[in-house]
Amino acid sequence: MWYLQFLNKPWRAYATGPDAFDCWGWVVFVLRERYGIVDVPRCLDVKTGDHSAYTQKAEDLQSNGVWQRVDKPVDGAVVLMGSRKLIRHIGIFESGSILHSYQGQGVCRQEEKKIKALIGFSRIEYWKHKDL
């Protein structure tokens, strides 16, 4: 699997790879390098831990018509995770699991049910870029 070389790369705030990633940096990196999708902004103006600003950026991306919410994810779909109304984390769906970079874990691969149990996210949404 292509992503094996990235597993356990460390999480670092605002890192964009290839040696370390934050969650948004990981998603942008994968979409660009693996899927050729280059119109995803990095959003470096959002401070780590500012979940309201993070949610607003995610909603801005969704409202531009390039992204559509899907019930059944496809490889390369963006995974938005959080609780209630706030988005707190982002990852990529790939090969039946979620690939994400999480503080304290780095880049990892987990099933949705494990993410809900281990991290406590009650809200998980899948969004597909128009070019996937």
C-alpha cells in the first residue's frame, strides 16, 4: 500500500510533510500527491485547537461546490471528524479505513469505529472532491 511509507511519521503543528504532518497538512499532501487535486487550501491561518475557525474553514470549502457530501466514502474522500457542530479533525478515506495524523500518534490508519471509541468523535462525515 502506498501509505505504508508514511505511517508513524510524527504529528507537528502546521507541518506539510513529507517528514511530519498535522492533520490538515496530511490531507492536502495526499490529495495533491496521490490524487492530483491541487485546489485545496492549506489554511495556515487557523490556529491549532481553534475548533470554531477550523469548522468555518471546512464549511467554506464545502460551500464552494467543488466538494459534495457522500454517505458511502470512496478512496480519497476527505473525512471530517468532531462532535456536535464543531469539526476538530480531518483525515482521508483509503482502502476501507481512515488515514490521519493525530497529535501524539502521528500518521496512522484506523477504522471509523475505533476512531469513535479511541478519540471520542461522534460526528464523522465524508466529502468527495468533484475530480474523484
